Amino acid sequence: MSKRTRSISRMVYLYAALPIIAVVIVLVGWMASDRFTSYVEERGQLMEELNVMVSNVKFNPIEHIDEIEFMRQERSITHQQEFFRSMALALAILLFGVTVPLLATRYFVQRLQANLDLLNDRLASIGTGASALMPQTFDFLEFDRLSDTLRRITRNHGETEQRWKRAEKELISANSDLIEQANELKKGRKIALSMMEDADSARKELEMANQRLNQVIEQAKQSAHEADSANRAKSDFLATMSHEIRTPLNGIIGFVEMLNETELNEEQEDYLATIKSSSEALMSLINDVLDFSKVESGNLVLESRDFAILPVIRELSSMFFSQATEKGLSLVINVDEDVPRKIRGDETRLRQILINFLSNAIKFTEKGEVSLSIYTHNIDFTTNRVDLEFEIRDTGIGMSRDQIGQLFKPFSQGDSSTTRKYGGTGLGLAICKRLSEAMGGKVWATSLPDEGSCFFSRVQFEIVSLKETRPPIPNVSQEPVAQPESASETVNIMAERLPLRIAVAEDNLANQRVIMIMLRRLGWEADFVENGEELLDLLRQQDYDLIFMDLQMPKMDGLEATRFLRLGEAGEAGRTIKIVALTANALSGDEARCLENGMDAYLSKPLRLNTLKQTIARLFDLQEV
């Protein structure tokens, strides 16, 4: 079969048989799909009817499960046979619809091929010789076609020339535009060169600015380094000055306290009271300077621990009761019912604020009363925080508006004249302001001349407990309650119940004598050494129950000696022995540093007999004493 014949066969099959077959397949597929859908729906209805019939019978279906399954199979078999007959019919129609068009097309192609073969044979029988018998004729219509072709070519040539002329004009115009653009590019090049020169100049200026900036940064780093060095030097200076001032002051205050317990005549008691008040004023001055320095340098660290508010107020009322009584003043305490009884915050700093305000109120009040009131300003139960407002009111000399404006500034007082009646450094209220702001609050004051003053401090705390089962604070303007037993009886009880072996590491002889006398008053004796090395040697020879350790000592300081003790350098007993730090620095972080190095308690100089007694009782669980 020739290529042309195969092509004709493909065309006939493509345009005759395939469309018919496609139509048949679509119809049969649609019929089969419709029948399948009907079969599924009828089968579902049949099963549902059978289930309804089974549910309506009165016998138990479980007992006749075999009969029910037989009925289901019988009805489903009948339904399936009908569906299979329908599918067989559809398959037969599909086969018929495909086979008949193919056979008809094949028959048509065969007939067409026979006719084409017959035509080819006819043309082949004529041959080439038949063309020689045909006369050669000339048709003048060919010249007309030729002339039409020439005219068409001429017209096309003219149109081509016109297009070339238009293209030439456009090319000339484009060339002019290119020349103008080239001129503009030359101008732009000059501008770009100028901009490059400007950019190069700006780059050089930027490099110079960067160099100057680097120099400034280096200078700033050097300044920061110098500031850090100055700050460290300042801290070292404060620590040294605190130690050097507190060390002799500890001897003064300690011996004054011991001397006050001896028999004195009236003149000696007056001298001793003057020495005591002067030394306490000097200690207060040192504390104010150190606190203000810590606040200004940003080294103030606030503690956060749970404490009850009522014991703090009781302690303050007891502390200032004697001062108020000596001046004939009444000291009144008021605490609102909604004030949380247990809070979390810095108890020490709160006490410092209230002590400063109360001492000022008593100092500037000659008659009348001083009151401390505590209110709840705001409670936020979502964050569990409370703003407590402390109001200290007095009936003293009062202040003017201009004096109030200068109150909370450092080294400033309401009366700044050189002949003022009341002394002071002017740092106390400034420290209270900074402390209140550091604790999330503020301070302010109201006053009128000769009508008293009112100071406020609002501080934020975290709520631990809203209520507490404690007795109310007594009115401290009443008569004080007598002590149940004397100090000597307490000392005898402590010494009898707690026979301690005590060692003291202290390099200052005056402080050694103060500690020795205080311990003897409490009923104990002690062995003294001057540095950490001597203490280690002493502990290697005998055992002790308690050590008082000064921090700054020659050869080996207190912290280093404590580390060696906890490492067992002086025997196994040194690992667990009670160690109390003694320091005259009293700077921020000293207590935490001592406890981190293994010490059990911390006492700052000057020492107080009562503080020493309470510390020993707490370390050895004698709180009831």
C-alpha cells in the first residue's frame, strides 16, 4: 500500500469511524453509570426495607439471624442478577457500536482503494505517447497574465521605493536625535565627572569624619575606662574611709555603751550622754554619705524578701517612744484595716525611710504630737501588687512653699542659714526620695509655717498575705510596759544554756577590748588573734563553737580565712563552725559577699550589745531567750 493510500485510510478512520465510536462510548458509559447509580440506590432501599421488616417482627432477631441473612442474600442476589443483565446489555451495545463503524469504514476504504487503483490503471494506459498526438496551442490569455504580473511588480517596486524614502527620512531624523543625545551625553558626562569629583571629595571628608569619630570613640572609651577606674577608686576610698572611721568609732560607741551600764554620778552621766549623742550623730552622718554615694553611683541593690508590716511599725514605735517622751510629745500609730499584713520587698530600705521621716518630725516638733499613718493607695490583684502610702504628720515649726521646694535636693535644708537652730547634712530626705523612687513610688510634703508638716512616701510591694492574726499596735503614747526580767537574768540564762567556746579574729586592739567586754557581759570568754593565719593555727590546736571574723586584717583577711576553713584546712570541725562577719565597711553587697563565702551571719560596726546577743541567740536557736 502506497503512502497516499495509507494517508487516505487514516483520514477516513479519523473523520468517519472515530466520531461514531466516541458517541457510542459516551452513550453506553452514561447508561452504565445511570444504571449503577440506580442499582446502589435500590440496593440501599432494599436493605432498609428489610431492616424495617426485621425490626417490626415480634421474635428476637438474634435467634433468627440465619433466616434474616438468608432473606437478605436471596433479595440481593435477585437485584444483582438484574444489574448484571443490564451491564451485559450495555457491554453488548458497546461492542456492537464499536465493531459496526469499524467494519463499515473498512469496507468503504476498500471500495475507495479499488476505485483509485482503477483510475491509476486508466491513467497509466494513456502513456506519454498520447501527449505527442496533442496539438501545441498558444493562448493569448497568457500574455494578459504576464502583463498583469509586470504591472503588479512595477507597483510593488514603486511602493518599495516610497518605503525606502520614508525610511531614509526616518533614519536621518533618528540620526539627528542620536547626535542630540550624544551631545546631551557629553554634557551628562561632564556633570557625572563633576559629581564623581564631588563624591570623591565627600568620601575623603567622610573618611576624615570617620577618623575623627573613631578618635572620639577611643576618647569616650578612655573616658569610660577612667570613669570606671574613678568609680572603683571612689568605692575603694569609701570602703577604706568607712572602715577607718567606723573602726575607732566602734571602740567609742562600744565603750560608751559598756560605761553606761556602770555606776556614774550625774555629771558623768551628762558627759556620757553627750559623747553618745555625738558618736551617734557621727555614725548617722557616715551612713547618710555612704547611702547617698551608693544611690548616686547606681550601685544601690534592693532586696526582696517576705516580711510582716506590723512588727516593723512596732519596732519603730518602740525606737522613737523615748525620744518623744523626753520632749513631752505623743507618738500615735494608725494602720488601716485593708493594709496587707505580709508583703514582699526591701524591709531595710522601708525602715530607713520611716526612721528618717520620724526622726525629723520629732526633731522639729517642740509640743503636740507626731503620728505615723499607713494607708492602702491601690491594690492590683492581677499583678498581686499594692501601693502603700506612709504619712508622717507633726505639729512642729512648719515650712514655707519655697522651703518645701528645696527639701528633697541633696545637701539642702528648709533653713540653710549658718545660724540655723537644727543641724544636719541635708542628705536624709534626698536619700528617702531616691529610695522611694527605686521602690516604684515617690515622696512629697505639705506644710505651713508654725502649723506643722506632713511628709508622704508611697512605695510599691508585692502582696504575700492580706490578713495576719496579730494583736493591734498599742498606742505608744501610753505608759510603757515593764520588762519581765532584767538583762543580767537574761545573760545568766543564755550563758548557762549555751556554754560557747568563742574565737575572735580582730586586728584592732580597741575593738578587741570592746568585743571582749561585751562577751563577758553576756557570760562568755573568748580567745583573740590578729589575722586569718593565726586563726587557722588556733583552730588546728583546739575546737571552737563560734568565730567572730573581721574582714580586713593583715596577712590573711576574713573572707580568705573563711574559705580555707570551709575547705577543711583547719580540720573537719572548721567546715561547720559558726562564723559571724565583723566589718566596718557596711557597703552594698558586703553582706551577700560574706554569706556567699560561707559565713553564717553579718554584723556591721559599731557593735551593739543587744544586736550581738540577738545574733548569737539566732545562730544557736535560742530565740525564746
